[in-house]
Amino acid sequence: MKDDNQPVISIKDLTKNFDGFTAVDNISFDVHRGEIFGFLGPNGSGKTTTIRMMLGLLSPSSGSVNVLGLPVDQGHREIRPLVGYMSQRFSLYNDLTVIQNLNFYGQAYGLSDEQLKTRVAEAVEMSDLVGHENTLTKELSGGWRQRLALSSAILHRPEILFLDEPTAGVDPISRRAFWNLLYDFVVEGITVFITTHYMDEAEHCHRLAFIQRGKTIALGSPESIKEDMMSGQVLEIETSDAVRTVKILRDASQTGQLPYVEVELYGDLVHLVSPNLTIQKRIIRKIIKKTDIHLCSMTIIEPSLEDVFIACMQEA
């Protein structure tokens, strides 16, 4: 019987070393049943290494991973039928057709002939690939390949779905459709563990962990992370040249004219983070006034998750 109060994933003091390099450094967190848990960090921060240890594909140097109440290092054969995995490269065979890929994965998961027929038909419909069953996978668009890979990963109805940057390089419309499918899975009781670089996606996770240089530096809901991890206020600056404004303000920060600030480009706006914006606003006006850049507005705003993420990465 499933215990909804028991974490479906429990990581304790997990560490992984490679020839003197520590890829994952003593991290701990739990993932609860039926939630979307986001795992965020820059390239090389330890995300994929962590997932591979959670799946039993890598052995930890120390610490423990329990999935569905089972220790991964002892019971991964029992765990594998209960989880699905979609890697960054979608794990598809490009020289096989849509239907051949689905049949291959269904057979690999041990589905009976009757189950396979039903599940493959459902997967084709879910992927919006009806009429394209005999199309070679390499001829599909990125969005369709993505949905096909997701369909392949859940053919056996796993309890936990591991997704490693599944929307990288996919257009925004396909990303939105992909997330709509994830919401449907959660309604069905599937737990989703996902790594992503997209902050708009991270906002839709129930809880998040930020990882940098192998260490977890933030853990909680998007709202709680924004409240707890942001050291300073965010000033949104609109000018006639955002790129030049960033350079000028960064130069001013480095020379001490504008101390204790972080400056980032945010679309065609500039976000500046500082503990005391009342003083900084006057200095910024003077700095920009000396240039030919037109200052349109400066507004103190609530920090976005991207603001918090960048601040956390720079402080770590």
C-alpha cells in the first residue's frame, strides 16, 4: 500500500567523486508523491550526475538514495520497472519509425502484446502523431520528437518520471504543450523530477532545488525561495539602450561608483539588485545622465525567480 506521507525519493548526504573532482557534494533532499520537483543549476553543476545515481546508473561515493522506499544501490532491479527516464537527447532511435520506437520501448519494459497494442495507440494519440506512425523519427520536428520520447518513457505507467532538460532546444509552443502533459501526469499520481534551464518552467514546479558546484544552495517552493534567498531589492530600469546600460553600470560597480550591486540584462530591460536602492537610484541617474542614453523609468519590483537564481549562483 502506498504511503502518501513517505517521500518517493529520499537523498541523504549524497556525494560523487571522479578522480579527485567532486561532482556532487553531500546533498540531501526529499521528493514527495505527486509533485513536480525542479532541479536547477548551470551546466556542470551536478544535475545529470545526481539523476544517474538516482536511477542506479552510477554508484555514489558516499551517502544514500532511496526511491519508492528501496535503496537504489541494493534494489535497482526492482525500481527500474517503476520509473521512467527521458534524457537530454530524447533516447530515440532516429532510423526507426514512430511506431517502431514505441514497440521497441514497450517490449523493453516487458509489456504484454495486449498492453503494448493499447499503450502504443494511446502514446501515438498523446504525442499528436496520428497519421505519422510510419514516419522516421529523424524526420520529426524537435517538438514531436520530444513528445514521442515522453510517450516512450511512460509506456509502462511509471510511478516516477525523471526528465533531464527535456525542453532544451524546443520552441515555446511545444514547451507549453509538453508541460500541459506533465500536469496531466501529476493528476494521475505520477511524480515528476525535472531538470531545466528555463525559469518560466521552474515557476510551475511545486518545489525546487538549486545546485551549484555540486552543492544544493536553495530548496523550497518557488515562492519561499524568492522570499528567503534574495538578499536585496530589484530595480527594473528601462533605457533607450539596455545593453550599453548594463555595461556602464557594471563598470561603475567595478570602480566603486555603484557599490554592492548585481546588474543583468532582462530582455530589453535592466535588472539591478542592491540592498539599498534609495541611495543607488540617485547615483544611477547621475551615471546615465553623463551619457547619451535616455533613462525612461526606474521601478522597484518583486524579484523574479530568474533574479533569485542568478543572485544565488553568483553568491555560491
